[in-house]
Amino acid sequence: MLAVFGSGEPQSLATNLIYIVAIILAVYIFIKFCSWAKGFQMSGSVKKAIFILTGVALVGLNVLYAVGNAGVRAGNWNGAFIALAVAIAWVFVFAFALMSENKPE
């Protein structure tokens, strides 16, 4: 988790390679998810609602991130994990809405 929040000590080369492989794997999974989402159709109103909620989530996730960083400094990683998990989940919701086709009305 220290790699995500950038507040850790320098680590060995093997650990950094593991992080690089994990990032490449995450990007690959995200690309596969986006190509899978292209096969779905959503109505324009649902997509618009998700886009509006993304703006609201941007503010909320920034607050969660600040709380998570304060928790990391205090030695409590729960807030940081919650901020990361919610942000990743919302990225997938937003990507699904963005990549899905518009349903003809």
C-alpha cells in the first residue's frame, strides 16, 4: 500500500519489479473490461446520471483521500484502503458508462 500513497521508504529492486508487473496487469485488465463494456447499451439518461455522479464523486473521493492520508500518518490504514477501493470501483462504473453504446430510443 505504501506504493499507492507514496509515503514509504525506498524498497528493493525486486519489490519495484513486482509493482511494475502489477501495474501492467491492472492496465491489461482495464483494457479488457473496456472492450467488454463496448458490447452493452445504456440509455442516455442513465449515462448522464453517471457522468453527473462522477463529478460529485470527484469531490467525495478527494475528501476520502485526505482522510486516508491523515490516517496513514497516524498509523491507521483503513481510511486509505477505503479511499482506494471506492475510487477503483467508481473508475470501473465510469468506464462502463463511457464505453457502452447509446441505446436507440
